[in-house]
Amino acid sequence: MEYDNNNRGALWRNETASPENKQPTHTGNLNVGGKDFVLSGWMKEAVDGKKARLDLKIQEPQSREVVASNDSSTSTTDGVPF
């Protein structure tokens, strides 16, 4: 039996996050209605007696396509015919 991930998600701690690089403290995936999303979260410390919170951002996954360059300055042939 295959596990159904529909309408589910999970977050994991981002071990490379730091206040200096402003990366999310947590990252993960989310599926809503059969569509996948990337989930990012930033743990915010308690301020003025309020409880700590996790601010979330949801985005569509970025395409990992490699764009071919037609720029002749990046040619590696240097005029060599082979």
C-alpha cells in the first residue's frame, strides 16, 4: 500500500541557518490538494511576554532546468575545429 501524502507536510531544522545568513531555521515540503509546495519557517524568540512563534512562507517549487547559454564569450572551443 502506498502512503498518501495529500494534504500533508513536514518541516526539518535547517542546520546551516544563522542570524547572519537569514536562512529559514526550518525547511520542508507541503502538499495541498495534490500540488506540492516548498515550506520555509523562521523561529522567532518570545518578545514582551508573548510566546515564541514560527513564521511560515509557502512557495511553488523552483524549476531545476539548466538554461543553455548562446553567449560566444563562454565558448570553450577557442577556434579549435575538433
